[in-house]
Amino acid sequence: MLFNLIQNAIRHTPADGSVVVRATRATEGAIDIEVADSGPGIAHGERDRIFEPFFQGGDRAARSDGGAGLGLAISRAIIQAHGGRIWLADAEVGTCVRFLLPCED
């Protein structure tokens, strides 16, 4: 699931851009993971739909990169199955996907 988020970030970031992965302890018993890129970002009107199965927003729907639009939906299902949550965080540039997972101390 983390690999999928990193692949998405790389796929949608130009060659001179960057992808950053951060992990921090959010609270007792939880870890906060962030995958941020400096790509074009996600259009405001599409932000509510990106975790829906088969949704490919903007110009991504017309691309033939082999994606089916399932990666983020599957990631959300896996995270929720482990008692966590995933969301789009605000980003000045690009896209920032964060997820919170419970963990043992």
C-alpha cells in the first residue's frame, strides 16, 4: 500500500520534481505517514472522489499508463481494515496523501 502511494507520486511528478515520504508518531499508539509530491496536484473538484474505485481524474483518465483507478481505493480499504484512515492533506504544491495507522508502543 505504501509502495502504491509512492508509485502514484512518482508517476505524477515531473522529472525535476520531488517525492517526500515522512513518518512520525502521531499520538500514543498511532503513526502518521505522509507521501507528498511536487507534481501538478489534484483539481479541487476531484479531491472528494480520488479514493473511489476506478476514478481517474483530469487528464489521467485519457492516459494509457496502465492504471485502472484502483490503487487509492485499495489503499483506503487496507488502511481502514487495520483501523486507520487516509486523506488528502492540504499542499501548496502537488499532492499530499496522509494516513494514520494504529501501532504498538
